[in-house]
Amino acid sequence: MRRKPRIPPAPLPQRHGVDPVRVRLPAAGPWATVRDHLVERLAAGPGVVDGMLGAGLIVGADGRAVAPDAPYEPGLYVWFHRELPAEVPVPFPMEIVHRDEHIVVADKPHFLATTPRGSHVAETALARLRRELDLPALSPAHRLDRLTAGLVLFTVRPGERGAYQTLFRDRKVRKEYEAVAPYDPALALPRTVRSRIVKERGTLTAREVPGEPNAVSRIELAEHRGAGPARYRLVPGTGQTHQLRVHMNALGVPILGDPLYPVVTAPVPAGDFRRPLQLLARSLEFTDPVTGREHRFVSGRTLGAWASYDDWAAGQ
């Protein structure tokens, strides 16, 4: 069995809690120089690449700047910092539910991405926590949608990350969610929903298709107020993209504030935080794979549409 090549440590420090970008040159290709490959590979364009090379902002594993005319070298690693996009700060605090020498459990607000991606880079839970806790090696053990609030588990030591990720992969973490959605007296609950969910690259929404189920959700009615919205308890048995949102929509009670289900709505302008998706990762429960301790963590957040539906609805 061929071993994967060892990845050298990043020669550049983090900026604003964000790691430098790492690029490995392919084993073979038509490029005469490192510059030629980066121009073809990166969306920034030749002018930006030339400017970065000229300013010494692209470096090799030894931390030395890559020369603008450096010959192409198969397997070479290079690093650089990309320009951070202009981001509107998410104006909500992120509480620390638990912190020890192995893990950090944060209570993430709505609208805050878990990790840097696309236009959300420094304004992410990971980057914020690295800065605020002075933990540059902090890494997520799993992810939570940007629009979903609630508990996210991060690991402190890189060597232990795999053990915690394995818990989620092997479904050894019991996760409970809470949602606010319309009340349907004709909907028989509790029930377990099983279906096959697929999401194609480049599409915003996931969909149910015929075939062997790959998504399982337990749906329970927790409370309702007359003909108004209801509060639901959701227990996912699997972790497909948008699984709970898809299953609630399929039952005819789409989660309030969902911009994708049942229909895709116009994008919310940056800085509009008035109507968050009414979905909350309420609790995480697992046996710590490093210490053996039994953990149960609970979010302290309250969904706005349940606390005051009139105020939440007025945010339209």
C-alpha cells in the first residue's frame, strides 16, 4: 500500500484565526513554472498571482519566497494567505459551554459559519474561537450549517481530532435538535422518517429520491400553542446534508425561516439578521474517547419564534 506523502507544517502563521492556503503541485503536467500552474489553478487571475510572487507572498516549505520564474517541481507544496473578503460581522455572542485540555464546546449563533468557506472566512466560529481563546490549533470535530444555531464540538490537540471525528462518523454521538414549525393536528407524531436524500454539487437544495434510505430522523411534537407554531424535538440517526430540514418539509411542516424549503427564496442581504432559521442543535451526548468521561452538553439558546412569534414574524 502506497503511503500518502507527509505534509510539511505550514511555514506561515495564521491571520485572524485563519490558516494559510496550501497548494500541492500535481505529479505531472504541462507547466514550465510554478507560476504557470498557479495561474491556471487559482481563480484570482494572472495579475494577482504575479503580484503575490513579486511581493514574496507565496512561500515553500522552508518559508522562503517562491521566485516568479521558479521551475515547476512535481509534488511541491506552496503556501500563501488569500485576501480576506469584506464580511459583515455576525452581531451575536458565541458562548463557551465547556472547555478542557482536550475539547471546546461552543454554542454557535445563527448566521455564523462553523469553518472558513467561500465568503465566510474570519467571521466563522473556528476563526473567532482561535482568536478569542488563543488556541491556534483548534479544529472542528464536526460541522453545523451556518443558518443553524447550537452546539459545536472543537478539539484542542491536533493528534486527538481523529478520535472525536470518529465518534460522529460512527454515530456514537447522540444529537438532539429543536425546531419551530407550523402545527398540523392531522400529523401523527412521534414518528421515524426514513428516506434517501441526495444533494448534487452546485445545487442549493437536497431532495428525496427513490431507493435505499440513507437518512433517518425521529420527529416528536414537544409543545404547541393552539393554531400557532409548534416546537418539535428532532433526533437524527444519520447526518445527510439538510436532513432535518428536508424531512420536516416532507411532513408538510417546514421549519420557520427556512430560505430553501419548501421553496428557494431571494438571498437575504448581508447584514440582515432578522429572521433566522428556527433550528437549534440543542444537545450533544457521548463518551469521551480520550478521557472516558460521559458528557452531556445543552445549549442555552431559545428559538426566537417560540419565545415571541409576533416579534420574530415582524422581522420580515
